[in-house]
Amino acid sequence: MSTTRHSSSRSRRTARALALNAPPVAALMLFLALALSCDMLFFPPTGFPEEGQNLRATPSGTIDLLFRAYENKRIDLFTELLPKNGTYRFFMDPDYSSTYAASHPTDATIARVEEAEYAYVRPGSYYYWGHESELTKHRRLFSMADAIEFTEDPSNFINEQDFRYRIDEAGDTTHVEIRLMSVELCIAFRDTLYCTPRVGQMQIFLLEREADRKTGNKLWVIKDWFDLNSI
């Protein structure tokens, strides 16, 4: 099966945002024709493995679970990565945010990032959408895409030297800010290929610890996600 790979800087830079928000007709041009084989399934059809440590017990495992949720198009796994109190925020690529805000005024909220609030995010104003919008967009993405894959094992890009930890007065780690660089994600639909950019890409995740509803154990969830491809 032949594929068409689109590589203009504008379409590549905003591939994820467009794929998450495009209506069904437009989405036909946003995906990559690849096929996920059965041996790529890391999890059973529903839920988590019954044995072994929960991946969200560590920051690295939480990001690894995010990769697996994408590659297996598992909205249940993705949902588990978001805070249960609904405080999740996805901050848009600055080059795309104004366009999104103009077309989605009820969904785009602006927030001010102050100096030293994050280690890797510059001060300024950023548009974001929240918990319910993110789940809606991912349900659409996972249901429409024929396949979602990374061009190489994304766990290779998880470097703990790029982790920045926040510690409370009791000495407990409460948050971890993680920077990922050059992770290329490709999305497939029929014979069209769209990939996020490799050069200049930067994804920032702020993880926080949250008590698991079943076990009470403190597990990591993604509180904030910044797509900073243009910075």
C-alpha cells in the first residue's frame, strides 16, 4: 500500500493539534497509512495488567504509558493518565494557538506563565484546553486513525537528566517536569501520512502525584502538557 508523506513545516508542526480537532472530512488528510500488528499490543483489551508494578508508579513509566496509549489507540489507558479532579491542561504550540482560539473561542482559554513557574517553559501567555476537551479529541483521534506509531522507540528519548523535581517542605517529591525532544509521531488514515516534526520539537510534561482510587497508592498523572514545537 502506497503512502503520501506530507512534510511541510507548517503541517508537520501542527499535525497533532489538527488531528485532534479536525472534523471527519478534513481528518482524511491528517493520518498516515501504517498498520499496527498484533504483536504491538502491550496490554490486554481492557484495563491494566493484573501483575507487576503499575507503570504510573514512576515518572518514566507514566510517559511510557502515554506512548503505549497512543500506539494502541487506548482511550482507557489515556484517561488514567489525567488527574481525576479535572485540572489537566494541554497548552498549544504557540504558532497554532491563535488560529485555534479564533475557530474555537469557547474551548480556548489563555493562561499566563510566570517567571520560574516551569523550568523549560518561557514566561508568557499560552492558550490551552482542558480535561474534557482533551478526552473528546483523543476519542476522535483514536477512533479515526488506522494506526498511530512512533518512528523509533520513544522510550529512547526519556532522559532522566531532563527531569526537574519539585519537593515540598517534608522533603516529598510532589511534581516532576519532563522535557522530551525530537520524538516523531506519525498518524495514518488510508493512504495519507502526517508526522510531527523531529527538528526543533519540544514537549513538556508536568506530572503530579495522585492517590489511586482503588489502592490509595500515590501514582503519577499528567497535570500540564506543553507542545512547544516552535520555541
